Amino acid sequence: MREEALDFLALCHKELGWDEAKHLARKAAVIDAIESSATWQPSFEELEHGARVAWRNNARCIGRLFWSTLHVRDRRELVEPEAVAEDLLEHVRLASNGGKIKPLVSIYAAEDSQGAPLRIWNHQLFGYAGYGQQANGQYLGDPKNEAFTQVAQKMGWQGEGTHFDLLPWIIQKRGQAAQLFSPHDHDCRRVSLRHPSLEWFSDLGLEWYAVPILSDMNLRLGGLNFRAAPFNGWYMGTEIGSRNLGDEKRYNLLPLIADKMGLSRNRSDALWKDRALVELNEAVLYSFAEEGIYIVDHHRASSEFMRFVKKELSENRLVSGNWSWLVPPMSGSASELFHRGWKTRDYLPDYQLQPKGWR
């Protein structure tokens, strides 16, 4: 912890323009805190910059051009699940911002010698239940969330049994049983999907939620672990159209859309998947735009990422990047990202994967 903390303070000294006296004073205070209590508390200035740099360092994110605009909410004083659930509703309201999605992170108490004071079990604050294979052979809901759905059901939650049932929040305070909280439908802005020219598309009853708020990652900052630090940017269209709705192991909608389009699925060289995929992604972008909710297409996101790379190089910083996450899942080779080599670097601070809360 001491080494990481001092490295982080040196980063703040360099990037926030601290004078030498302030840097030395913070070093002395942090060393004293670690030696006396085995932990330390960042100031808001340090917490804010660390959370932003963690976004800048995250190898999987294509949207890092805007890392310095991340809004940081210091909620370290909240540890009671009821208070946290109420505070998460405020995060949702602020992040939604009337459709002008605001990059935002809410940071709750850091891990101490006894472990994490708080965990949010959801992968994202909003997600749809996955109920498994039905008698008709069709999967009901989102397969990605099947395990979490089963956990929630064992705790007493019951959904309506549709393809798009919003899951509850599960929040656990250290030493206590996890608790269920069910946000109301009006707390989650949802977008009904339609297509600009395919009139039958709206009859499919498809939807997606407006703001992707990741809630199960660990913010590693200065040797500290903030295991409850939900954060969001905005959606890239292909995250919804190509992955969430298009993947065979998710909603797997390409065969249905191809049939509705009258495409033959007998031969792969007819490119029926490609044609259906384009229309599905166009529907996502069109629907979000029609409802005034910010979303970015994959070509623009790729261009913005290359601007980020250029800016980082101008600051003599190498970019950490995971090729399989950065390259868009549609028309990948049409973006410059596809043709570049990327290396995942162990930079800190960072938002890190961690074991599921219920495990």
C-alpha cells in the first residue's frame, strides 16, 4: 500500500501542479497514516483525479477521450444499504441528465483490514432477468444474467416473466445478509426500439435501458480498494445492437430479424446475419436519437479513441489497450483500431474485475 500510495501522490504532484511543499506534506501525512492505521484517506482532490485516471488507464474502454470530464461523487460516508440504494437513485438521475448522459462515478467506503464495508452485487445497476430455457424451446430474458436472477429469486424476488424484466439491486454491508432493493420502472429510462423504415420492427417489443452503470468493479487507487464504485459513460450503439441483442448467447435476435426481412437463412454466403445486424444496429441508434438520449456509433467512437491516443502520446503516456475489447463488434476492419497493435499495461489507478459478490 505504501508504495502504491506514494506513486499515486507523485502522479498527483505532476499532473495537478502541486508545489514541492504540498507534495512533501502529503507524503509525510500518508506515510504516518499507513504506519499508524494500515490505511490512508485520499482528499477529494486526490480521489477525483484518481477516479479519472483509472478511466484513462482502463484497457477495455473505447470512450477514454473524455476521461478528464468524469464527475466524481464522494460518498465514502455511506455504508448502510438503505442509504446506498437511495443514493444510487440520485446517481441514476444525475447520470441520465435528461438524455445528455453524464460520465459519473459514485465512490463508497474503501476496503480496510476487515474487508470491504460494502458490495453491490449487480454487474450493472440495470439489467434484465434471465429465466432459462422455456417449454417452447425459447430462452426467456437475458442469458447473461441467469445466475444473478437465480440468486435474486432465492432471496425472494419475483419478476413478471417477460423478456425485459428489470432486476433488483442487491447490496450487502459487511457482516450482514445482503438486501434486495427494487427500483421503480420510472427510475430507469428505457428506450423502445423502432426502425426508421422497417415498420414491423416496433412490433417486436424490443427495448434497452439508456445508461450503462457498471457496479461490480473495484477502483484500485493508491493501494486502496474501493469495491463499491459504480460508474458510467454512455453507450456505443454496437454494445446493444451487436452484443446484447445480437449475440447467440444473449438475445440472439438475428434469425428473427432476418426472417422478418424475408432473407434466406439457408446459406451463410447470403450474408443474412450481416444484413440483419446492420438493421438492428440502425434501429438502436435511431431509437436513442428519437428519444433524445445520447449514444455514439462505432465509427465515431473509434475516431474519438484515436484522438485520445494522439493526446496521450503528446503527453508522453503510452496507452493501455485490449484489442478484443476496443475493436467494434461490427465493421471492425473499417476502423483504424483494427489495424493497430495494442498492449494491456498494468497501470494504476484502474477499474479492475473482482469476484462476484455472492461468491
